[in-house]
Amino acid sequence: MAELFKGKDVADSITQEFAARAEALRSKGIKPCLAMLRLGEDEADLSYERNAVKRCEKVGIEVAHFNLPLDADKDAVLNAVKEINNDKNIHACLMFRPFKDKELENEAGRLLDFKKDVDCMTPESLMSVFLGRGQSFAPCTAQACMEILDFYGVELTGKNVCVIGRSPVVGKPVSMLLQNKNATVTMCHTKTKDMAGIASKADVLVVAAGHANTVTKEFVNPNQLVIDVGINYVDGQLCGDVDFANVEPIVKAITPVPGGVGAVTTSVLAKHVILAAEAALDS
Amino acid sequence: MAELFKGKDVADSITQEFAARAEALRSKGIKPCLAMLRLGEDEADLSYERNAVKRCEKVGIEVAHFNLPLDADKDAVLNAVKEINNDKNIHACLMFRPFKDKELENEAGRLLDFKKDVDCMTPESLMSVFLGRGQSFAPCTAQACMEILDFYGVELTGKNVCVIGRSPVVGKPVSMLLQNKNATVTMCHTKTKDMAGIASKADVLVVAAGHANTVTKEFVNPNQLVIDVGINYVDGQLCGDVDFANVEPIVKAITPVPGGVGAVTTSVLAKHVILAAEAALDS
């Protein structure tokens, strides 16, 4: 039976540390503040927003809501970003992605001040993640995987890691974050041949495929640590990308879904907000 | 005995195609022009510059030289970049890297108009390579590897590729370019354990380690294609990162050094200049 890498324990630890640092900022007259820019009322966005707001309250972060209609025109969106950039009392910005208009999403990402970019939308942030410069913030979900591995004391240097999925918000950035920690990373995707063969040799398996039951028992081994990033609904039931019932008895450790990576994401967001506020104070 | 993937044949093919496209541009009154920004007189820079100028002549590209002293101050460098950005008759810019002052190099890279960025210095360009958006130009050497594989008809979809080296100008970008072509890429580096074991299972091996004899016969297999990006001098003799004498008899194909990747780089540069000039005409 596998050890469960519990997201709540990781999130609690991050929350505790950064609540203390938020308090320290307030004692210097700084109120950490996150802007949330949302277009429309997508249920998944609203659900994430509720969780993020709750986490921000726990840490001691104020939230400034920028809610626009789903069909808001370009000027309205870009003006909101400019307002966020120019407001010294706002330290960070989360935009709910994807936008309906991909081109506008890219333009908003380019416009955002990268120092306030806590979810890696700007070219500068992506470049830093890609080159391992650590001057900016990785996407919260990709970083959540790293926080879990760090919390449970997993040393990555020299480890063989298989990442399944190559999305711009999880698969690609987490591959680079893992490499930055000196892991040897193999990046698998839908065109990969013999994915089970490749995955089953890895020390750590990070699954961000976006489909339930992508990873079956043929993908794993008894010494393996499995990080399941998936969020799927099958018959109304929340599940990850891993066939948990058949994989969990085999591997050494695994993140459950729910209660794994998803439980850590908002605490990473809060951490990034505090780091951005601290950096603004120092600059 | 391995097939030799000859850089000259690849370079000739690119040169021929893009000389015709340069001619077409001139017939529309556009003279393709590349700015070269160089600080100091480093011998390797001068040697590359001579080769690049020759290639530009063959393709029909004018070169504007911006030569500054090695200790040029920040304003002088950034003003040169601004001049390049603002001059409509300049379509592209190559900066010789690394600068002595890394911070200034980064600042110059951020300032450069990414549409003129033919060697992937700007955050926008790096983001495009990382995300596979193809809106900008990859680093010339990384792209040269891709041109060789393309010229010799290597289909990459589903292939297992091992990349050795994780530099920002070769290893990392070429890993993403290969993934964008649907290869399954494993990124190896100095902290990788059992690199020979990993490399020897790959269909394609790209070596950008920066050290002679990194790849020995234990790293290869008889069906393997080897792309050697290395440029080293051992006892006054130019050689790659591969122990050619012992590896060549085993593998299916290999790029020689000299006469491999290095021979293609300037033709990729010229190609990028023409593409930038064409894009400027269309915009």
C-alpha cells in the first residue's frame, strides 16, 4: 500500500509559513493584495476563485476583483491589466485562463507587469522557468507538484522523472522545474510510443494528461512516486489521470485526487503573492 | 560504417532556397539587411562573423556592423539596439553572446524587437520556442540540428530522442523543438545517472555537452542517428563532443565535426533574416 502524499498537509505548511510573512509585511504597513481578473462566470473559474479567496483570507491577503463580462472588448480587458500594473497597492495578479479570445489572452499576458505575474502568463516569466533563472513565478499547478515533492523530502538530483502531458500550464513548465532540480526528465505525450514502458522505468511519474485512467498498473513500479495532476469527472465522480484503485497498491507513494495537487495550488498562489509583495517592498 | 550527415549539403540547400527568396524581395524593392552587434574582438566571434558575412553575401543579405568596444557602457549598447529596432531598413539582428556583462546582455535581449530577433535572445522568442508557437526564431544552432534531420528525411513523431546538455542556446531549445515535432525527448545533463544507458536506447542522440569525448561507444546503438553539436579543440585539432573514431563504425548516421552542425548555422541565420524581411513586408 502506497504512502499518500496529502495535499492538505503541504498546503497547511505553506499557509502557515506565508501567513507569518504576511503578518510581517502588515507590521511594515504593507497589505498584500492580489487582483483576480475574470471574464464571464464559468463554473470552474468561480469554484477556483472561492477556494483561492478562502486561502487568501487564511494567509492574510486582500483580494481585488476585476470581473468583466465574457464578451468584454479588448480595451476593457487591457485597461483592467493597466490598472492592475499601475496600482502600487496591488502586488500580484491572477487571470482566469483560458480566455475565449486566445489572442487577447496572449496580449493581456504580454501587458501584465511580470513582477505581479503570479501564475506565469508573461513571456518574461515563461523564459525564467524555461531557463531556470528563478526570477519569476512558475504556473501555480506546476509549482504545486514541486512543493509536494519538496514537502515529502524527495531529492530529485539524478532521479529519472517521466512527465506525461505537454500543456503550457503544467506539462512543459513542470518538466523544466524538475530539470532545474537536476532530475533527468523524459517528456511524454500523445505521440509517444510505448509510454507504459517508458513510464514504468521512472523514479517519479508526473501525470498531467487530462484524461482519466491514462496511467494503469503497466505504467508503474514498486519504488515509484506518482504525482497525479489530473482533474476529471467520471460518472459525476472527481478523479485524476491515474487508475488509482489499481495503481495505488503497487507504487511507493501517490497523490490522491481529490486531496492531492489540487489542494496545494491555492496555497502556492498565496505564497507567490507574498513573495511578490516582499519583492515590491525591497525594490 | 555510418552515413555522414553532411552540413554542407544542408547549408547549400537552404542557401539556394533563400537566395531565390532574397531575390524576390529585392524585386519588390526590399534589400534584406542583418545588423551584427559585437562587443570587443573575441577571436571566436570574429571567425563566426566572417563566415556569417560570407553566407549573407551568397544569399543576398546586406550586413550592417555595430562594433562596440568590449567595455562599452550600458547606454552605448542599448542605444545601438534602439537604432536597430527603429531602422526600417534593418530586418534582423544578431548579437554576439555571451556579453562580459550578463545583466546587460539580458537587458539588450529584452529591448530588442522580437520580430528582428533571429537568434532567440528575447523573452518573446524563447516563450515561442518553449510553447511551440512558431511565431519567432529559434537559436540558430538549435535550429541547425532540426534542419539537418529535416534535410535527411528523419521523421521525428514517436521517436525517442536523447538530448545531452541543457544550455539556454542549444540543449534546452533543441529539446523543445524536437518535442514540437512530436518526439519523446529525454533531457540529460551532468547530474544524470547512467547517461550511457539512457542514450544507448535512443533513436536519435543530440549531443551538446561542450566536452570532447562525452559520447563513447557505450552511448550508442546500430540504429541510431547522432547529431554532434560540440566544438572543441584537442591538441589543436577541432573535434565534437562524440568520440567519432569509435562511435562512427557503430551508428546508422552521424554528423562529422567539422562539417556538420557548425556548417549549417550561418545558413539558418540567413534563412531567419529572409523570413524576418518577408514578415516585415507582409505586415
